[in-house]
Amino acid sequence: MTKRACEAKWVRTDKMKKQRSKLAQFNRATQHSLSPEHRWMLETSASFETVLDAASTSSASIDQGLSPVKARVSAAGKTPDDAIVQLEGEVSGGSLTSMPSAWLYCRMCEFEALRGTCENAVAKIFLELRRRGDFLEPVSVSENESSENESDTEFYSASGWIHIARLRKDELESQQLRRDLRLPCIVGLGGHPRKTQKQAQGPSATADSEPCYGWLWERIFLGGGYHMKCRKAIVDAAQPPPKKSQRVAPAEKNSNGPNLNKQFTMDFEEHITQLFDKYPNLEEMPALSVTEGGSGARFSQEACSQALSMGAMFRFNGSIFLHDIRYRPWPTLPVNRASILEQLETHYNNGPPEAVPFDITVATEGMDDDLMSLQGKLKRLSPEEPVFALLYAAAMAETEEDIQAYQRLLLNVHYKVVSRAANADLAKESISLREKMTDDVRAIKRTPLSMMLFMVEKKKEIKGPAGKVTTEKVYQYFKGCHWSKESEAPSLGFLENCFSLWNKIEAAPGILDTIQRAEMEFNQDSPFSSVQQMYHITLACKKVPPAKLAWVFEGILDGARAQILSKDDITKSRLSGAEKVNPVHVIAFKYDLLQELLHTELAKLDITPQDAASVRDKLQKDVAVWLGNCYTFFLGGFNVSGSQGSFVDLVDHIIFSKLHDTCIRSCVKLSKVPADALLYGSIGVAVGNLQKMQEQLRTEAKAEAAAQLKCMTDQEQPSVTPLADGESEEGVKPIAGQEDETADMDDEMAEAWARWKAKAVDKVRRHVELLVRPSNSSSEEMYQMFRDCATYKLPLPSDKHYHMHVYDCKTEGECKTRPHVRKPVHRPTYMLAAVQACLKARCQEEDDDAMYVTNESLYCFFDACKHEHIQTFEKAFSTENNRCHDIDMDVVEHACLMTLDPLAVESRKRLFFSKDTSSNKFNHLGPVTLEDINDDKVEWLLPVVEKREILGDTRKEGSGPCPLGGGEGLGGGRKALTDVEPVAWHGNSVNFWREMVHGYWAGTATDLTPQNENFAVACICHGVPYVALCNNAIHKTKLYDRIVKRVLNLMGDENCPALYESVMVADLAKKEKEEEGTEKNKGRGRGRGKGRSKGKRGKGKQGAGAGEDGAEGQGGQGEGEGEGEGEGDEGEGAGSKPKCGGGRGKGRRGKGAGRFALNLKKKLVSGETGVANPGLSVSTRNPTDE
């Protein structure tokens, strides 16, 4: 290899290293990878953010069929002029007729930009070659001669590319100045009134039906580093370029705070570009232009130096580009765009004024010998809004007369020059200048958002690396500044409230954007008119999460837009009253009520999954926006926006039109939604109408689909096992329904019980989702069910959590007694179908062939390593076209845990099993015991026949010789079905599942084999969404009721802190005491005398006779819930009246529990025991009175 080739190789290698290094920096800075077709942007763009935005825009455009045009030159010809240029993205002429107009317009703009780029590149190369004198030599050839004589004898070279370059050069020099194709619809901030009116009358206004995609191609080229500017006339290379120091200003340092000026910066740069396009001779004029007359108008360096040496201020008129037009004393604070619009409407609405309506104060370091040496770099101390307003108005000028007038204004601006030391605090002096100008021009007033950020930025600046800074120190800094009477002076109390407000808003950055939009739309009439007012808004919200606080600010802005909320409604006096219901309380209650609707009623409605996911996502994040267009319905008695509305419209109507209701007003004051808010009152009526309409729509939609799939369903269902002789379908014992707990309760107790049961139902609705697996165990149908369920659309709480999927091999089987309820299914077949359905549903691609284990998934297979189970699960992770490789398996006692990568969880202490000495770093749990099989509170007690119908015959009774002293006759074939319940039907306890959810950081839980309620209850305790695939509809109904009952019992169990409700226990105990007192006073009577009377009808076979409360008679005393005394004979039957005799007696106080407790325990009371009815007594009379 030659030395030159080696050097070329080294240069190429170094270049590739630099490219790789810059690509690595991009990946670390943006956390995104850059595709190869976009890596060229790294060499042309100034920042990584520009590259990322351009790549994202280009990718989005390609997805929409709007890929940008690319040109690639291939030097494949024999001579340079034979080079082949390939265009990517070009369309053939025959297919143009089928393309939409918007697409053709974008393509035309792209080719126009490409042609302009090529022309500018050719012009630069041509000028450089002519300067060198290489290849290009002046040869006088006319166009006629060149057309008649085609030989190459006129040139020094045999190739004709020199002639082509010469003709190209003549064409460029003779070409007139042409502007790029620009869209008339792109108007800057607050466009000029006359300009907007002319545009509305132009050609673009006629095509109302055609959408405007002008922003698309402009974003492509702006983001990609190519800025479409007007092409200037080609000038000689020896001529010096025009001075651009007037408009090229030094960049200010970036801030770590919120970027609230991003949109303004884009608009400002666009207007500056339009300004120089509209005034082509502006930068060619002298940098300093003065008017005639007056010593102050004519600039003199000697007079300037003399005035500055005496500490005075020197005044003169000059070009607006004499100073840095982009310089701002506080660059991180938001620009008062509303002030710019107000000045446009005030000073420039009727055209250019006669003189500039403001002064510009600039500072110079020391007494410079030549002030003009700093032209374009002088720092402005006065506010920037008047300067920006003049630039905007000049850029939007239309007529030639207005352009000439604005040009005179731009070159004759009033300047005030002050001399300051190099270390002077110019930012502090700019505060006083703005405040003094505010006294005259109220629009220059600093906005509340800018005021708050101003104080926070200064506090951070004073803090520095030293550490904590006190409020007193910040107060001393602003103490010497001048403050206008229109502004909020930074007192100590103001600063403390300001910093407290910032600490709350910082957690929800979306609030800053809401405040800025309010200032932009309402200016001085913004609902957030002061920092103190915003502080009291946060005080009225109390301690709320950031998302709720952002919702409150967004709701106030929406109320101001709808003109139902004014500034007087949210003043300090209205918000500070403790007993008042202010709009902040109403909006906060609206957020809570909407949360209840979303987590309960929304889960039951057939709205689109995308809308449901977006609603939950918006409420979880710091963005509070209207729900809108998620689902429309007809509300029977409510007229919300005509006949259609949304969930938010429903909540608005309930709250604002029903605010006089005592219940809602009490809830608003407490800022808490009651458990039965969705069941009773106006909300319950509206929700009921919503459910009825939804049910009607669901029935109508499924009727046609059911008719079409009827034939296919009949073919898939196996034949029903015939019934035995003499047996009918009515003879089959149905599954028992749930017993009513409120049968023997009075109305008040039943209402309290129903209210707390409704809260238990809400807890279950929020976390539990039960599905019914298809009868044929189709993997595709189960996959679609998982895809559509709400749990699979929820994101994980954090990166530490996993999506847990559980399959217990003990719970699969078939039903022998009622095959029409439980279809016979081969166990390995269901295993394979269910696991593959979970795998596909967790994949991001909606493709039937896509199947892999995601990083967020955890699969738990219990009893999976026995017999043929492990082979079935290995088969589940592979298909014909795909196979899951590198799956890590971790064995935990009798369970297999499968993940994509080796399982890594953060350390957590055990909750119940060896909680003092063990953690989740050890793959064992124990000792684990089953629940008491006779306790209805912890075990789902059902007859064995019903369990077989629900769970199936998973474990048959064993057969064969008995190991304990077995004989020869103890073997044989399979035993018949008995009432013996297999131990496999007793699932793991709640504590076991809580350990699994807690130790393995479960974010969601999928139960493919739900056996009882324990897994679901464990998920509810930890707030983890749970979805289960039930065997049939009966299984789903019974399991749901069981989960509700178990949760309700745990709400009254103080040993379960996760669900315990002390208010519920106190409420029911209070009701019980009231009932006890009522019964006690109900049968109290007193009588004297002797006699004998017969007791009332007995209710037992033997024992004490039972009389009515306060039995009638002349003697004796009876007390409520007492037990009568006396002697009684054995009752002769239902109609017999046992006799009671004996002496005087009084009823004694009851020894047992109250009436409510006895109703709950009535199952434990046998019907054959002779227990007297509580609240009875027996009275006696003197036999002589008979």
C-alpha cells in the first residue's frame, strides 16, 4: 500500500471514529437511537435536540406517505457531465392523478427547495473555480454559434462539461431575484389585521375543503438543518459579504428551568427572517443613521465620552440593530406575549406611527473611545416587549408605503447610553427601569408567572454552591429596587408564599403552561392575576397530588373561558373562608368524582380501548384536559349539550346544577367522595340511565353478531351427554344463590350495611376483572380477550414491578355431572392455549405470529415440574415460526418462575413468613399451611358437587393398595365419585399470595386458573390490578360475589390493616347500640297483684316458654332482650299453649349478643334448640284473682 493510500485510510478511519463518537454522545444525551438514514444530521445541526426533532418528524412523515425527497449523485459516467443523479421519493407522471392535492403540494415544495439548494451550491463552486483559474477559461461563445457548431475544437478540452458550466454561470448571473415558495397561511404571532384580511380574500382562502400541510414540509427542512431563505443575486467572490453583526447576536446561556419561551423563540426567528426578506437593503445601509436637527440626534463620539465621564446619560437616534435585539436581562423568564399583542393593537394597528413610541436604554462598560465598535453587541436594560412589537409590526407590513415608513422607524430609534462598570449588576438595574415604565405603560407590567419565576431564579442564583439561602437574604436584594404601584412588591410574606407556591407547582410542570395560556388569552384579566391569589388557590386545595392540583388550575381556566367564573369568584376573601364552598372545592370534588366514574362505570362500558387508556393516562399524568369524544350517550332526564355529551359533561351537570343538594355540598366541603356516591341521589339516577342505555346498545350490537356465529358455535360445541332414564333437566340441582344478609335487619341497619357493601364492591371493581374463557379453549379468542381487557392496558407503577402471570396445574379438569356447564377439555391443551394467549397479549405488536417474553413479564407455574407439565410449558413458548430463546428459569419450591432475563428484584422483608429473618432474596416461603376448611370466613365453602361443576375433576380419588396395613382386597380400579373433597381444591391462603405479590414486585396479576378468592383479595390489599380467566359464567358470578363478601369481612377485621375500616366498625356498633336501647325500652311495664295467667305459644320442644315483649297481664315486669322466668310444661305442638305457673318474676337482661350480631350468626343457631326469642318475659298473677 502506498503512502498516499495509507494516509487516505487513516483519514477515513479518523473520520469514522469521530462519527461514532458523536453518535455515542447523541445516544447518551437523548436516550434515543438514531437510524442510519438520519446520521448525516449530526454534522450539520448545532444541537442534539434539533437532530432528534428532525428525525422524529421525518419518520412520522414517512409513516404518512410524505417522505422527503433525497438526491444522491453517482459518478458512474465516463465524464463528469455524465454523472447519474438518483432521486428517492420521486413519483411517476402516470400516478399523479390518483394523488391527493395536499401530497402533491408537499412534493412540489420539496423539489423547489432541492432545486434552490443545488443552484446555490453550483454558484459557490463556480465562483471558487473562476477565482483559481482552473478548468474555466473565458471563451466567447454566443448561443447561435454554440447551437450551429457542435464540435469541440473551440475548447481546450474534449469534454463538453466546461461549456455547460459556462452556460450555467451566465444563467445564474442573468437570473432575477426570486423568492422561495411560501405559504400565505403561515402567520406570525397575532398577525397584522390588514394582512390577515387580504389573505382571507386570496386564492388560498377558496380551498376550504383542502387541508393545509404547509407546516409539514417546513418542519422537515427546518428540523433537518436546512433553512429556506430567499435566494440573493450572485455577487463576485472578491466582494466582501454584507455585515451581519447587526442581527447576529451572542447566544445567551441556557437555563435548567422550564422552557416557556420555546414557541415564542420559533415565532420570533420566523419574523426576523421575514423582516430581512422584506427589507433587502436594510443591512447594506450604514449601521448608524441620524435625523437632521438637534445635537442629541446627531451622534458625536466626543460628546458621548464627555457625557459619560460626567456620569450623565447620552441620547441619540440610531438603527435598532445597533444593539443586540435578542439580549434579555433575564433570559429564562417568559416573554410577556400579551403585552406585545396589546402594543401592536395600540401603536401599530392603523399603520406605522410618526415616531418610535419608546426609548432603548443600553449600557456600555466604561467610556469607550469608539462606541460604534460595539454595534450589534450593546446590552439593553429597558424591557424587550416594545422592541419586539416594533419588529413584529415591521415584518407584517404589506404595502410599499408602509414598508418605507417602517424602514425609517427602524433606522431612527431613540437611544439612551449609560456607562457601567464591568462587574455592575445590570439585571438589577433593569428591574427598576421596567417598574418605572410600568407606571406609564401598564402593559409592561411583569406577569404573575414571570414574577414567581423571577423570585425563584434569583433565590437559586444567590444560593449558589454555598448551600441553603434564607428568605431574608433574597428580600435584602430586592429591597433597594423601585417597584411600581401596579406590581406586587417582594415583601417577606410575599417571598415566603411565593417559594411555597413554587414547591407545589414544581411537582406538576403542566401548571406553568396553564398559567401562561391564561395570561396570553386574558392578559390583565387573567384568572391567575397575582402570585398571592395562586398561593391561596393551592391552600384551598389542601394536600392533593400533583395531578389533582393541575386539574384544578386547568378547571379554573376552563371556567374563565366559559365565562362562568370571574376574578371575583377566586379572590383571597372567597378562598380563605373555612365554611364556604368555593369554586376550588367544587373543581377538586369534580376530579375525585370523575376518578370514581373512570374506575367503576368506565370499566363496565363498551367504549373504545384507546379512549379508556387515554383517559386514565391523562388523569395519572400531570395533564388535566377535557375527556371529550370518548363516548356519547343519551341521558334520560338530563339535557347535557343537547342529547349528547361526555363523562365530564355529566359530572359538570351533576355538580353545578345540583350544588344545592345537601349531600353534594357536604361532600364538597369534606373534599371526599362517599362510598355510595354512584348509587344514590342524582348521580345514581344519571349513572343508572347511562348503564341502561349502554346495555341496550350492547344488546342491539351483539344480536346480529350472535345470529351470524350461531352455526359456527353449534359446530364447535361437543354433544351433550344424555340424561339418565327418568331424569329431567329440572331434576338437576342448580347452584345455590347467595343468601341475603339483610333479611332480618331493620331499614336503618340495612341501609348502613348496604352503604359499606357498596364501598367493598367499589374496591373490587377497581382492581378485579373477571373474564370467561371460551368453551372450546381457543387460544386466539383468549388472546383477544386479554388484549381488550382494561388490566392489560395499564402501565406498571415503576421499572421495579413485573406483570405476574399465574397458572396452577391443580385447578384444571372437566365436569362429569353437568357437561353443558363445564365442557370436557384436555388439560395440556388448555395449558398450551392459555399460556400462549398471555404471551401474545403482552407483545407490543398486534400480530398473531408475534410471541416472546417481555422484560416486564413474570410467569409463575405451580406444580409445573410434575409428570408431563414441564414439556407442555416448553411447548407453549415456541411456535412454527418463532421460538423464545434465553429464558431464565428460577425454581421456587414447587413453582417455576420464567422471565426473559435473570430475575432481579429489590430487597423486601417478608410480610408474614419469617418476616424478621427472611426476605425475598431467598427463593422459599414457609412454612405455608392451608386455611381451616370449616371456617366460612377464610375458606370458600361449597358443596362438592358444585365445586366439581366449577373447578372440574382435577384430582381423582386414589386407587390401589393402601400403605397402612392394606390387604389383598384393598386394590382395584377407579373409585366412583364421592363427596370427599380433594385437598387440591383448597387453594393457597391470602397471606401466601400477598407474599408473592409483595416479594416479586407484581404490578399487575393474571390468574389463568382462579380457584378461590384469595389471590384477588391479596391483589386488592396491595392495590394491584387483577384479571382472572374463569371457567364459565357461573364460576364468574360466584367468584365475584365471594370476593366482595371476603373484602367486606376484612374491612371489619383489625388484623388486616390494608382493608380495615375503623369508621365502618364504629358505624355498625353505633347502630347496634341504638337497636339495643330501643328494644330495652320497648317492653318495659310494671304491675302489682297476684294471679295466674297462661304464657304465649312456645317455640321449642322443651325448655322455657317464650312470651311476647312485655307480656300482657296485671303483674310482673318485662325488659327488652330479657329472658323470661317461670316453670312451663312441655309444649304439645305448634298450636299448644304451655302453661306457666309459679310466683312473682322479672325478666333478666339478655346474656347474648345484640340483634345485629345474632342476625349475622343465625347460621350457627340450630333450629332444634329451644332458645327463647330475645326480648321476652313471663308475668304471673295471684290465683285468688282468677
